[in-house]
Amino acid sequence: MICMNIPYDFLQMMDTFIRIVEIGSISGAARDLRVAQSSVSRQLRQLEDSLGISLITRTTHQISLTDAGRGFLPDCHRMIREWKGIEDRFRHDAVQPRGRLRIVASVGLGQFVLVEIAARYCRRYPEVEIEWNVDDGPVSVLQSGIDCLLKVGHIEEKSLVTQTVAEVRAMLVASPGLIAEMGMPSIPAELAGWPMIGVHPYFADSIAIRSHRGRASRVRGSRRFLTSNIVVARSAALAGAGFTLLADCLPAGLPKQIYYSTTYTTARRFSGAVRRGIGRPFGGFGIRART
């Protein structure tokens, strides 16, 4: 066994050695590689120094392999071939993502909007398995072991990468029956006596809103119903339990809009594994499958 200190560009030196042998001269290998002849000579010398042997015998008009060079040449071909196989395999993974992608999304968007994007991604990349969960409660990317969190509103964990992907327009809504009973409000303050449906963790006792003209205010109702599920809040509002705030991207059958709308930021947060992963963008959100 030969013990040697292998330089970083050892594979490149072996490839240069193969070119010299195949072409039959150092100058010819330099022209083929489009580098200076001195660079080819230096690489050959460094390779021989690393191995501690002479690979080529040089004369004025030709070169010839030494016994050690003839024995080393097949090893060079094998190692170059194996390295190219490794490159090809990882290039394939970069183009064709594979593996399991664990995602937690906000309930409303995750159940009705984003899941359609996830389904298209699955059809496009059949070697990816998506584990899809919806949760509006606090979720720790690090502690839960998920790869990506798609959440409406503020995200607490500061150690991970966060990127805003969209804004969700929301509106104050109530059932037609409740509006008929209470009367259509003309200003937000008139909602003070209305029953309200809170959605934890977004709003419980009051709702921050912004008018179409950009005026900010806060609506306070009399909370009669509290849930952590936006879909439950939608059903409760349709049943007349109170007014609430819902995203306008939810499916048809929303309660009637009663006043101002506002916007919430939709953010994505990645684990380190996903940031280092190799893959193609997930729909318009750029999520990558973990290898």
C-alpha cells in the first residue's frame, strides 16, 4: 500500500496524466486541455511527487510509461470513472428530488388552498413523499422534526430562515341572520355589542383591521365562541354564533362580509435540512425536498 498526502486537485492531476498518455505528449495534452504547457508539466510533477514514483520517462521526441505508470494508469481510469458516476448521481437528485417532505400548514390555507399545490408537486415529482399536517397552534420546527412550516402571521423561532410568500386578505363576516338581527354596522364601533367568534392564536377578544383607505382600528365584540380552527370558525359564523375574521381565499359558502378587510402575512420557515436539500421549487413557494 502506498501512503500519500493527497492534494485537493488529485483527480484533476490524474485526468491530466491520462490525457498525456492518450495524446502522447505534454504539449499535445496542454493544447487539448487549453492550458499552458508549464501547467501540465507542473501537474504531472506534483502527481509523481505525491505518489513518490516516476510515471513517465521523457526524451526529446517522445514519452513512455514506466512500469509504475503502466500499473497506475488503470487505477486513474477507475477513479475518474467512479467520480463521474458520483457527479451524475447527485446531478440527477438535483433535477429529480426524492425523499420525505414533512410540512405543517395553517388550517384554512393548508386544507383548501396549499394542498392543491402540494398535490400538483406530488404528480410532478413521484419520488417525493409529502407528509402534510394542518395546525393553527404554536409549532416548533426544531422540536417537532418537520421540514417546513407554512403559517399565517408571526413566527417565533428566530434561529431558522423565514421568507414571506404571500399576503392573505381577510374580511369581517357574519351570517345573514345575525346581520338581520343586529343591523348592518356603519362603523366598526357598532360591532361592540355583537357576539364574536375568536380564533386562537390570531385573535381572541379583538380584531385589528384596516379600512380600504388604510385607516387602522381595532374591533371588539362580546366573545361567545373561541376555537383554534379557522374552518370551525367559518362553520360557527354561518350558523349565526357571531362575527369573525376569515380569509377570502376559503371556498364558496362564506358568511356575508360586513365591513373592513385587512391582510395577514403568510410566511414559510425551513429547517436546516431543507435549506441544505437538493430539489426543485415546490409550486410557487420554493420548498425543496430533503434527500
